[in-house]
Amino acid sequence: MHSIDLNSDLGEAFGPWTMGEDAQMLSVVTSANIACGGHAGDPETMFATLSDAAARGVIVGAHPGYEDRLGFGRRVIPMRPDEIARMVAAQIGALAGVAALAGARLRYVKPHGALANLAADDAGVAKAILAAIMAQPGRLAVLAISGTALEQAAVAADYPVFSEIFADRAYLPNGRLVPRSQPGAVLHDPQQAAERLLGFLDTGLMPVVGGPPIRLAAQSICVHGDSPGALGMAQGLRRALQAAGVTIAPFVPA
């Protein structure tokens, strides 16, 4: 019997600008990665998302990214690793402060967007992000993309790390995601995504573009909250997984 977590990137609105259907997504997922004011998010959005997650019993984690709202954190900002560590620490601290008001408890950290992609291959950046996480109170776990430098850095440090795969993104033979600028990078059909995930859970093999399936390990599945049709995708995936006998549960025990 398989057990898997469903996570989504939420709290990505700010000011009068909205993004995604957070309240509805929180009724589907078991873990919520909440923006910390860098690529998106503001104190009001953080508080609302954290409060709603706490009321629903959804595990919450910090989702720090480059401070680039215009680019939604999907552009690399030139920074030294030590600067990245301080940026990540500051964003985690901001979310933790609001979480204390909302009666929520941060359990993990998942880097966002371009920062996560850089940490997938740059060992120096991965170690800097890990250092920022390890310095926080409460021993926050790391949620890392499966098969990346960040995952490896946490394993080497004997630090709690959980790995994720993406329900709605296509993969390259090296285990990285197909860039969003390329056709077919984002999957939109819940049935297709569900069949791929069920095959992965049975075999540990992920289909890729331009090569044979690759082996990955994961305790969590991400459904992007900002993608068109994200709610329908998440609902369809949960139904399909449960119908196949898969237990949906947080990767970090409540």
C-alpha cells in the first residue's frame, strides 16, 4: 500500500493582486508551501493562508524565492551563496512570525522557482540554503526536488529531507524539469498526470522527454497552485490516487 503527500505552492497573492484558488486547494492538499514575501506574498496573504491551513489541519512550510515579484521568482538574480542564505533566512523568519499570530507551526522549507532550480545543480547554493534552514529553531525539514544537490546536501548533513516530484510538469533525462518556455512543459490533463503518477508509484520510474524513464524517489507530489486548471488537476489526482488505494497523508507527521 502506497502513501504519498500532496503539496502545492500557495499564498502567492499580494495587495489587490490574486493568484490561484487557495481555499479550495487547501481542501485537497496535505501540505502547503506558503510564499514568504519574496517572489509573492505579503503579511495579510500569509496570515490568511496560514490561518486557513491551520483550521484544515494542513501542514505548512516556507516557500522562499528570489525577491522578484515582476518575474514571479522565475528569474535567477545574481547573488553570492552567503547572500542567498541571508535572504532565505529572512523570508523564513517573516513567515514564522506571521505563523505565530495565526496559530500555525512551520514544519519545513521548500525553495521556489529559479532558486530551487539553481539549488538543484549548484552545490554551493544548495549548502547555503541548507545552512539557512538548519539555523532556524524547530528543526525545519527540507522539501527538495528529487535527485538534486539540495537533497544530497541534506542527506550528507544527516538533516531531515523529503523529496518531491511534480504532477503537472514534464521531465528531462537528467531529472530536471522541462523549461516552461518549451512546448509540453506543463501537463494539463488530470487523467494523464494520474496515470503517470500511478506508474511511478508502482515502479519508481519517471517518464522523460527524449529518453528512457529515470529512477526517482519521492515522498510528496507537487501540484502548482498558479497553473491554469490547478484546482481541477489537484482534485482529479487525489480522486485517482485514492481510487487506486493510495493513502494521501503529510510527509511530515502532524
